[in-house]
Amino acid sequence: MKSANPQFGLVLTGGGAKGAYQVGALKYLAEIGFKPHIIAGSSIGALNSAILSAYRPFRNAVQRLDELWDRLAEIKPLRINVLTGSRYAAKFFAPSVAPGVDLLYESLLHLMSSWQLLPDSVALLDPVPLEVYVRQAIVPSELRKGTELWVTAFPCVNVCGIEFNTFFEFIRTRIGVETHWLCVNDFKDDEAIYNLLLASAALPWVFPRRKVGNTTYIDGGLVDNVPLKPLVERGCNYVVVIHLQNGSVWDRNQFPNQKIIEIRPQKLLNKSDTSIVGMVSTFLDFSAKRITQLKQCGYEDAKYCMEPILRTIEAINRQHEGIDSLINSTNSLINSTKQIINDEPLS
């Protein structure tokens, strides 16, 4: 449900399994009474944002999100897509067995995928566990009347050949093609809401793309991983952004009129700062131990970031109270003086 005058906003960036970090930061924000009027999310941040939007009040929504992340560790949402494995096995073995078998197998998979009888045959991970999780965790009717929510999704272009299409989308994300910012609350169709949320986290080659209306989308975080723009366009002045890496690159100067508080990891969240394998394993690690660690880091970093701000606010409030007290005392003295001058009994 769109807010009439959204002043306080929340932005959650993308980063795969590192999204557990946001849960810890949100727990601290809820403890100090933060309540966003509008939320925007990208990739895993979009999925986290949907939970925050659908449940009320905000403190309860954060508690629900915390519980759902614990459940994620139990269901192990990331599983290898068997179709992908069999597909590349066929590529390797079929040509040596019989000419044309590889092409036939490829065409059959492509046809069945286009009929939506199978998951995207080039997706590395099976989309079913995550889709089941999203459908169980989010009630579209509650989301439609929940806190105003915007998510990012990148529009695909239909090009012949699944593999070339995926490669082509990567090129388009680097040549200035803009992502789409979509208000989830505006969608009346339940399936469109589910597909939009899954589309925002549909990293190419990892998860299959998703169709919403007449447009096919992939992960919006490829182009805009800090989706602040829709909040700015809605007139939101004060925004908390929760990053999932310390070196997030974005141009804060594009938003000169917004007061932005950034919560960033004080320590490296990736298991390795040099190895690609380490970065990928961090992105995909939904183990219970790792989720607990990330939550704790998020809580501590949010506290580290917000406590100086809270102390400043408290000092300003004390100054205002002192000034108000001085004004009241001065007014009382003036009134007493007037009564003495006019020879009136003091009240």
C-alpha cells in the first residue's frame, strides 16, 4: 500500500546468502524503534524486503524474517539443477556416440523449457526449493496492503538461443541499459508477485529468468544493487541503506537532497578477498553456522553505525529541553516582575 508521504525509507542491497547480515542489522534497527514508510530491495534484498512489507508491525516483521532465515538453513535452498548436469554431459558424450544426438537433446530441452514444462535448462541451481520457500513465506494479499515496496528487475530481450541470450544480457547490463523499478503492492495477480520477487534474484546461469506480464526479467542487482531512486522519486528524505559488502560502488552524489545512513560490514564478509571460489562459496553458503555469524555481524555493525547518531540526537534533545526550560523560567520571571510592578498578588 503506497504511503501518502513516505519520509523514512529502507534500502536492502543484493548479495546472495550474505542477506543474513541484513537480518542482524534490522534486529538492531527494530530495537531502537526504526519504522520505514517505504522499502526498496534488490536480489536477496528484494526477498528480505518482501517479508518486511508483508508483516506488521515492523518489529514483528523483523522477527519473522529472522525465523525464516533459520528455516532456510534447514531446507538447503541451493541444489544443483539435474537438467544442467545432464545437458552438459550430453554435450560431452553424445557427439562421440551418435551424430545429431546432442542437437536433438538440446532442442528437446529448449522446447520443453519454452513450454514451461522444465526449469531453465541452463540454470546452475534448481529453482524449485527457493520458489517453494517464497510461496510459503509470502502471502500476496498481505503484501498488497503492506508497507510500500519497490524491487529492481532487469528486462531481457528475446534473442534466439538460450545460452546466447544469457550472455547477451550480461553485455546489456554493462552498456547503460536501465533496470526497471517496480512497485510490488500494485500487482493484482499473485503469480506476478511471486515471479517478480524471484526475478529480482534470478542471477543469470544460477537461477532461471522469470516472466512478469509481457516482460522477462533477470536479477536487477546486476545494474542497480542500491535501488534508492524509486524512494527519491516518491519524496523520501531519510533513508537507511544496508550494504552486503564494504566496498559497494555507487554514486551517492546523485542524491544530494537525501539524508542517507549507510550500514556497511566492518569486516570482510567474503570468505576470501582474492579467490573467486571463496567469493562464490560465500554467496551460496546458507549453512546454519554461517547464517548465525552473519546475523551477529549485521547486528554489531548496525549498532556501531547508529549509536553515535543516537547519542547526537539525544544531546540535541537535551539542548532543546534546556532551552525550553530556560524559556519557561524566563517567562515565569517576567510574569512575576509584572505582577510586582502592578502590585498584584503573585500567583
